[in-house]
Amino acid sequence: MRLNTSLLIGFSAAVLGFMKRPSTCPRTPQDATRYDAKLPNLFVFASGRPVNTVADFQCRQREVSELFQTLELGIKPGRPNAVHGSLSGGNLTVTVSVHGKSISFTPTVSYPPNGVAPYPAVIAFGALTIPAPSGVVIITYNNDEIAAQQNQSSRGQGKFFELYPNLKVNGAMTAWAWGVSRILDALESMPDTNIDSKKVAVTGCSRDGKGALFAGALESRIALTIPQESGSGGTACWRLSDYENHNGTTQTASEIVQENVWFATQFDEFANNTVDTLPFDHHMLAGLVAPRGLLVIDNIGYEWLGPWSSFGCMKTARRIYQAVGAPDHLGYSMSPSHLHCSFPSYKLPQLQVFVDKFLFDKASDTDFFMPAGYITFDNAQWVDWSTPNLF
């Protein structure tokens, strides 16, 4: 399968302000698709050149981000003409202007009863499904308002598309990530909020867990990303979900594009044919977060979410963190079966050490990777590349 990507990549280069690559970074080939039944190698550029240094790795992250947006997600525009924020009565009003058009949205802000200002913050997609960390502001973000996700008829609906009507092919999750970036823009311009805009986490569960992961991957100002039970299209890899699927019991790319509008329309061609031609998979999405903090919370009890796929995908992603000298910046915590999007209290210490390290700069032991049950992953079956030492 060959996708006509030349116009897409050219368009992305024109609108992605944050994607302006240094002259030392190679350009992404116009057609980077190729067949690879195993998990692709992040440490080789699309052109075939190996990643040998930290500078190479940063260039490769840019390339992978561009490929994700071109082939799977849709384009995330750069900073708008103007962003204004105001805080009143627990409501943060964010007003964004682009080429004479404006939209506003209003996340809610809840300050902690303890702690020291300026406070770190957690942006929660939809609602907070993890325990509220002590001394941390909770910002609740109605991502559905930015891009609707009811069903296939939701394509192009929401405030993001009022500003960018030419991007209605985009997936909803890219628009959600754009909204997170605008919240950060507003916080940076409002020091009187007593919120430390450099110490912000994002979290969400299930479909919102997917959204939180994409926000962390596409917004480098996020200090800590906490996707909870995000499943296929989140911390699970497409190739692994296809393999795990037994008689329709695990969600796959071909199902997910029929269900909702989380992904861009151009992803349909891969999902409906074979994801093996994608030049990436979601271990590389986690690699876009590296070396920033990433805590993956999983639940072995829902086969639909692809728990084996997520475990194997994140185990492979940890090799990316290892390459840049930060394997303990990716933590993985899988628990035995419980209600979807509930949080077992005995897992709280694992959450706390990541909050301590990445939101409070405390020396904390985050070096854990904890599956549940007897789940295992055969690296030799799925990974045919070695992990370089880049640090």
C-alpha cells in the first residue's frame, strides 16, 4: 500500500510552528511507509540513517511526531495569534484567537487545602480518576468541548474546528492536545494564579487516557504524563493488538476507526488494510515523551483494552528511555482485574513517587515496571533492533 503523503507532509511543515526542524535535522521523506510486521526501530531515521547521538534522537523525535500527525492523528497547529487567560471563582477562561476568529473554553480549577504556592498542577481529561495528589492544583478539562467524540458523525465538530475549519480531517485527540497547549499558554501568562506552569501533569482514563498520552507526546512542556487504562490506540501498539485479538475480544485499529473520530481520516487506509505499513507504532509515541515522566496505569481485567499489547508496547518503549539514560522515567503499573477506571489504593505509592519526582523535584525511586498475573512478552519475536547508548 502506498499513501499519497507528499501534500500531507508539505502541509504539515507549513502549519506546525513547533516542528520547524534545525538545519541539522534530515527532512522526512515524502513516502515513509514500508512493511514491517515487527515493532519499528525509533533509532533509525526514515531515510535509513542511524540515530547515534542525543541530537540525532531529538531530530528523530521531530520526525516521528511529524509522521504520527501526517499518517495517524492530523496536524496540531502551532501557537495561535493570541491566547488570553482569566481566573474567576474557580473557572479558568482561555480565549484563543486565530486570523480574526476567537473561541473560549473554561476548565475548572481546584486549589489544594495544603502545599506551598506556586503549586504544581494536574490537567484531568473529563474528570480526575486517580487520587488527587497532595499539594497539587486540579484542572478539569472538558476535552469534548474542543472536539466532539460521540460517534462517526462527530467528525469536525467542536471549538477547535471553528478556528481551523480546514483541519476537519483531524482526529479529536490532536485537537484535545492543542487545547492542553492553550491552557499552558494561559497559565504562563498568569503568574498571579500561583500555579507553576513548568510543573504540570496530564491524566485521563480509557479514551481520555489515549488523549492524555497524545497530549504528553505532542506538548513538550508537560512534565508528567499519566495515561490510565488507555488500551488500543493509547499505550497499546497496533501490531500487538492485532496479534492479541481473539475473535473480536481486543480492540484493533480496524474496529476503532469505525467506532469514533479519535484518529484522522487518513489513518483509515492503514487501519482497514494493515497497520504493518505504518513507519511507527505506539512504543514510539511513548518515545516522544522521553525523557520526561511517563507513568502508565493498566488493568489486566479487560481484554478489550489489550493489556498484553500495552505491556509489550511499553516494555519496548522503556528501551527508548534506556537509550537516553532515563529508564526510571517510564513506570508501568498493571493491577489485577477491577472496575474500569477505578484506582486501587495499594497502587497509590507508585503514583506518589512519580508526582514527587516530576512535580516536586524530590529524589524518588521510580524504577519499577510491574505487570500482573503471568503476563510475559517475547522481545525476540517483536523487536529486531538493538538499544543504543546515547548518553
